[in-house]
Amino acid sequence: MTRRLKENGGKWEPQAVRLRVLRCALFEEPSSGFARRLNVSPQRLGNMENGFSLSIDVANKIRLAAPGMTLDWLYHGVEIAVPMQMLMRLRDEAAKPENQQPAVKAKGK
């Protein structure tokens, strides 16, 4: 079994943010409910929402749960093939303050 590494950005890694945005925008449920919907453990989904790489298995389960979702959007944020109504919901959710990385304060200030 290949061990997935946590990305440097942690919960602010773009893939992790997109996963949380998708869950909130399309399903409006907590991580545990989304994990049940996808038939994965809450720990596995939590790891991916906190910066571990999104597995192809979970990405495909998301595509089945959210018709129209693309691997390009999940992995790279490419919006071109995502249906417009879905895209608008994703963009609205992504614009919320809780989905924006906090500014880093300069040392010594």
C-alpha cells in the first residue's frame, strides 16, 4: 500500500479547500455525513480535507454522488466542464470567509 503524504499547505492546500467547498456547497452536511454518503471512513475524508492527497477512489465516489463534477475540478480547479449551476454554488461557497486562507502576520509586528 502506498502511503499518501500530507501536502505542505495542510487544510489550505487547494485540493483540501475544494473538497470542503464541494461538501458544503452541494451537500450542506458535516464531514461525517459526507463520508457516509461516499462510503468512506470519516478519518479518511478528514485527512483529505486537511491536506492529504485526494485518492482516485474517493474522487470517483464524489463524481458518482455529484453528477457533473469533474476530476479536473477536484484535482486542479479547472472549471471548464463543470455545469454552470454547480459552478455558481461552488464559487459562492469558496468566497465565504471560512474558505479563505487567513493572512499571515509578519514576524515582529
